[in-house]
Amino acid sequence: MFKKNFSRRAFIKQSSLASIGSALSLGLVPSLFASINKAAQTPAILGGPAAWDTRKWPKWPVWNPETDEKRVLEVLRSGVWSRAAVVTEFEKEWAAALDAKRSLAVANGTNALIVALNQFNIRGGDEVLVPPYTFIATVQAVLANGAMPVFVDIDPQTFQMDPAKIEAKITPRTKAILPVHILGLPADMDRIMAIAKKHNLVVIEDACQAHLAEINGKKVGTIGHAGCFSFQNSKNLPIGEAGAIVSNDDAFMDRCFSYQNLGLPYGSVVGSVGTGSIREGTKVRLTEYQAAIGLAQLKRLDAQTTTRNQNAAYLKSQIENIPGIIPYKLYDNVTRGAFHLFAFRYKKEDFKGLSREDFLKALRAEGIPCASGYTTLNNQPFLKEVFQSKNYQKIYPKEMLDYNKYLEQNKCPENDRICNEEAVWFTQNLLLGTKSDMSAIAAAIEKTHKNADKIKKAAKI
């Protein structure tokens, strides 16, 4: 009789070892090990061993009590929790990390975009060019200021707004371009800035996923007229909820500070009630304890970014020759990525017609967390709801608020294909692992490719 704690797995392992010993004495090793190797190549979704253990992936966010908690506890015990010296310190450190003149911390990345657009006087009646492959906050920031988002389709190789398609979208109402360094991969800022200069347009970089990414050695977020960052919990610099605006334009930054602080003059301290406001404003200030968390996270950001870049390059080299796998492409002038996400395009025709959904299921069974990413943004119901609002009805002519006409004018076929059929993501914490981790991802994809027909047949049962 088995002992109570002697598992079936342990019994099989012991029996297998005994079999190997017998095989050695009988000279049967080659055929035995060929059989074992063949079994190891059976996809996990079909009953084979998983390529990796999900428990081995780096956890996120990183928090080291020994080094990180002292400052946070000091702030909590001080009783000074509203914006004060620690927020100012974080702003200076973040600006220095980007080689920017000024930084302003706010409640989140969404509000960083809202404030920046507002203080460049982007308002009702204006159009802002945006990519369709982005988080919804990019577009909602435009709508929050009463402006109209106009979608520019993407370059499928880079996932970024395609500069070749920008000028066709410019009208007399166009006031700004809002490129998004999506996935932490820089957009083609050289071409975008040249177009903006030609048409006298403001450029606000949505760098919410692109901490420390660079073009020609210059940090993204500092190339346009302003840059916006997010420090939400999944981001490469996590604070929970927070964001920042950066710019070298002092007058603009003074206005942003005032606007996010109830319209009080730049430099007004929290709690000031007798100063009087000088402009319309809102209140999206950062707290002291959030800033203390940010200062702790900032200390390791550069090293983590280097690790992500190294692992992304290695993983790309391991999978780019697998038929049906087309990894991201960086523009030639990109000197550093942020790799908030590692993305590639999946071509099901090279996987025996295996759907992307079933491909993802197969990878997850191998212990590889993955996702299909964004759904199409340029045709979501929230746009129609905004067009029907009282404000938009008063600001825009009827033909501009014809939702069906808007959908027709804002078609983005490249984005549709990426969202609906091709995109596959790995989150940034996976890229903080080891080369063995990257090899496990590659092995899982290779195993799925070799067995695509079997997986497809099993999925239909």
C-alpha cells in the first residue's frame, strides 16, 4: 500500500527512474530517451508537460521593505500627506531622469493628458490626431476637453501611428498631434515633428508606457512640446495611481501647475484659501506618500529598463524565424525601448489555421501568460454617447456628429487586423526574468507551431 503522502507523480517518477536503470543494462537507452524527448514535445494543452511554471515569473510590482519603506513610513508619520516637499522632490528626480527642465506630478496619466491638452488651449471645435492602437485614456483626454479625436491608422510593423497617413487627416480644425509610444516602443517622432512644424501643430507625447525610452539618445516625452507619463500599478514605474507632465516650456508648466491646483497661481501652497484663482482649474494633485513610493521605484527603473531591453532582444532573436511569428520592429533611430509590453503579430495561416484564441490558450497551458491586447478603439460606443451629449451638440455642426459618417471617415484597417486577428502581448514583468525564461517562451511557441494541427483538431472536439 502507498504511504499517504506518496503522490502519483512521485510514484511515476520513481518508476521511470527504475525503468531507465533497466534500460541501461539492456542497451535500450537511445530509443527510451527518444521516446521521453518526444513526450516532452507534446503540448501541455494536449497533456504534455508545461514549458514553464507560472510561479517562476517575476512578481509585479517590486517592493523591497528593507530599502523602500523607510521614506514612506516617515511621510505617513509626519502627518503631511497633501502635496508638499516630497512631491516636489519626486518631480525634480523625474525631470532629471528624463533630462527635462520641468516635471509636474498629477493624480494619474489620464489627467496628465487632460491638463496638458487644456493648457495648450485644445478645446471645443478643435481636432486632435490620435492613433487607434492605444489605451482608451488617450482619446478620453481629448473628449474631456471638448475636442474631436481624429484617428490615424498605424504602421503594423511598429504598432505606432503611421506618419505617412497623418497629413491626409489634417483639416483647418486640427490643432494637435497626440502620438502614443504604445507598448513602450517609440513612435517615429522625427517625421511627426517635421509634419507638426509644417502645419503649426502642437505635439503632446503620450509616453504613459514609455519610461526612459529614447530616440537618438533623447528621452521620449521630451521631444514634443510636452510629454505625459503614467505611474499606474502595471507601469514600469508603479505608484498605484499617479502621472506626470514634462516640458521645457516654463510658461506652459506654470499654467499646468495652476490648472491642476484649482487655478491658484503657480507656487501656491496646498491649503491656500486667500490667494484667489487666476484661471479655470481642477484638483488632481499628487500626495506625499505616493511620491515617496515613486522615489523608491525610480531608483531601480534604469537597471530594470536595461534588463527588459536585453531580454526583449534575446526573445526576439529566438522567435523571429518561427513561421507565423512577426515580432515588433523598432525604428532605426530608436536607441532604447521601454518594453512595457513585448508584442508580436501572429499569422494563423502559418499555424495550420489555428485561431489566435486557441494559440493563446496553448501558450497559457505552457505556463506563459499572454494576451491579445486592445480591441478596436475608433468604433466604440462611448464615442457615439459623447456625440449625443449636450455640449457636443452645441459645439459641432450636425454633419460632424453623424456617428456612421464618423466611422467611415475614421476607418483604420491596419489597426483592425492587429486588434482582431494578430496581436499577442507579454507583459513587462516577464522581461525581468532570465534567459531561461525567454527560452521557455520561445520553446512554448515552437512547440505550439509544430503541433498546431493537433491543437486545432482538439479545439474542435
